[in-house]
Amino acid sequence: MFCRNRADTIRRSVESVLAQRYHDFEYVIQDGASTDGTLQILQEYDDPRIRLRSEPDDGAAAAFWAALRRCRGDYVCACLSDEELLPDAIAEAVAALDAAPDAVALTRDAYLTDVDGRVLRIVHGQRFDLPAYMAGRSCPNFAAAMFRRESLDAVGLHTRDWDLDGGEFELWCRLALLGPILAVPHVAAKYAHHAAQLSRDPANVVRIARGRALAITSIASEAALFDGRPDLLRACRVGTALTFADHLAALGARREAIDVYLSVADAPGCLPEPQEAETSADVYIRVAQAQRLDGHERLALDILEVATRLMPVEVSVLFEIARAHAAANRIDGALAMYDTAIGLAPDFLEAHWERGVLLERRGQIDEALEAWRRSDLSRDASRHSLWLQTALKSPGATNQSLLGPQLEWARHHTGGRANLTDDFREQRRRAQRR
């Protein structure tokens, strides 16, 4: 455990550890020179397994590493000051790792609680997937985890120069590269959600996001998993940026959210080069387009939806959201976004055209023809030709109804060759005589 000024929750945490049915453990506690009575509470516990140290530190990340490096047992787990272990948590984890000698660590399910320890819901652990974790798509329950000590040593616990802000993240990544991480479907701990936790401090969230970005770059430069996979590196950086920007936006820290997103996702060499005089919306669009081209349609859509929450509504962003929906074959969502974009900018010709493409795909021929007509067909002969071909499929199409559009096509796209128009007129006269 590492803590500072947590007198309000520290007793539940300590007593959950001391009440473990597995007794053969040391209890390392790193206190950051608390001033609210936390240290005095810790000193009340007369248990020989407790190894308490209280000293000033440089924050939670520094305290985490100080506590972790003091551990001497074969296995290591954590129970922070606002967490609790269920009575068999240590015994069950030891048995699971003893039975799986190749596993480097394990994670399990946990209860999410309020600050007073009342259970809100179960947070299920997931099979540890390194790319998903590095892209911010999953997160192990640290309170329910246990690590094999020799695995921690193997990834450089005492020898590597760990970045404090991204250290825990990098530790999980390097362990996953070393060997399998077990996912045990069993509730083992409680962790709290409350206003005082570090994850609700925007400045701390920004530091962690940037620390993770550094760790991703470092690991990608070393791990064979990333060889020849620039798309994977991009997905990890952008996914991380998305996760933290969305979290900051939820905290009301909009400016920090935008800064984190752009600094983490838009790293040199990771995304297409920026265009001259880009706006913030342009950057989101460029990042999302790169994801869509790499086949990450869902991520592209997430990026753009975050953009709509971080800045005033921009038609260009809505247009790209429509495109992302269309690429993922979510036609209803795409049409709704095209309609919204057109409602804000009725002269947005490309939105009219792409909306028509989707309507034609669904067999709504007359609606598609009307959408395409609003896109100014005179700009593009091939699109105008497609309109004529599609018009043949209209239930109400007749020779008479099609002749006018054919003459219009000739007038716009024949380069002044009036004889073609004359030919159409002659055909019309013959049709009338018949």
C-alpha cells in the first residue's frame, strides 16, 4: 500500500488485509508523511507482518514505485487506501499462480464501491489483450491483481529507469510481453469511486496520458508485435488519446481534453502530416480519416463523436461522422448525420451526393435521385450519368420523363457540341409522332 492523508478510509483497507485467511505474507506500507492522522492510525496496528515507512515523496507515482521495490515475497499484490481485499483474495491468487507456473500475473473481478465501501456494481476482468490495453480499450482490475515477483524482476523492476507517470501502464505491458496474464473470473476486491481519487484530478490525468504515450512509443520500438505494423502503433496512440480526452471532457476539463488528444494522438510520424492552418476540427477529422483507412471504423467514429463533445458543432465533423457510420455500414446513423450536416449547411453539395448514394443502396430510388439533383450534377459528368442510369429504375420513369434530363446532361457535358442536343430533340419529335 502507498498512501497520504487517507485517514477517512485507511482502516477498512488495512483490516481487510490483516483479515486474510492466508497468513504467510509481509505487508509493505509506504506513507507519504501524512498530516491528517493517517500515520497514527497505521501505527496502532501491532502486527509483525507490517513493514511501515513514512517519508516525504514526489507524489502517488513515486510512492507506488517505492512500495513496490520494497516487496520481498514470491508474489506481490496491492490494496490501496480506498480499497479492500475479500477474505480469500490472497489465498486464491497464490493457488492460481502456483498452478500456472508460466503465468507472470493474474487479474480478477472486483466490486466498485462508493467512498464508504457500499457496493455499486461488479467490474468484470477481461482476458488480458496487449494491443487492446495499449489502445485504451481494456484495463485490468489492479486491486484484484497479483504479480509473480521473479517476473517483476525480469522486466526490470529494480534496474529499468521507469517513467513515473506511465510506469504502472508500462509494467503491465512488459509483463504481457514476457508471458501470459491469467484472467480469473472471481470477485477478489473492492475499489472505490469518489471525488477525492486521483483519476478525477485533471492535472494528474494529463500527466498519466502523456506518460502512457511515452511508454507506447518505447514499447513499440522494442516489441516484435509492432514490427511492420504502423497501423497498430497508430491505433494504440489514438485509442489512448481518445480514452483520456473523453475522461477529461466528462470531468469538465475541455481545454485539457483537447490538448491531451492532440499531443498524444498527433505524434510526428504517427499520422498524416497536418495541413496548413488546420483548425482543431480539422485535426480530429484527419486523425479519424487515418483510422478509417486502416480499417478501424469504430475508432474513427469514436474520435469524431468525442470531437463533437469537445468543441462547438462543426459541419465538417458531422460530415465525417456520417462517413464513418457509412463505412461501418450503419446506414441509419449515417443518414441522420448527413441530414444534420445539411440542416446546418444546405449548400453542402457533397453531403447531398453521399446521402443519395446511401438512399440508392437501400432502394429508395426517387429519394436518391432528389438528393443527387441537389448536389449540382452539372459539376461532374460521371455522376450525372449515374443519375440518368439510376433514373431508369424509378417506378415512374417513362421515355418522356427521361428525355428532359438527357438533354440537360448534353447541355452541361458535351463541350458545346450542339448536334448532340439536336439529336435528342429529333428523338423527342419522333417519339411524339408515334
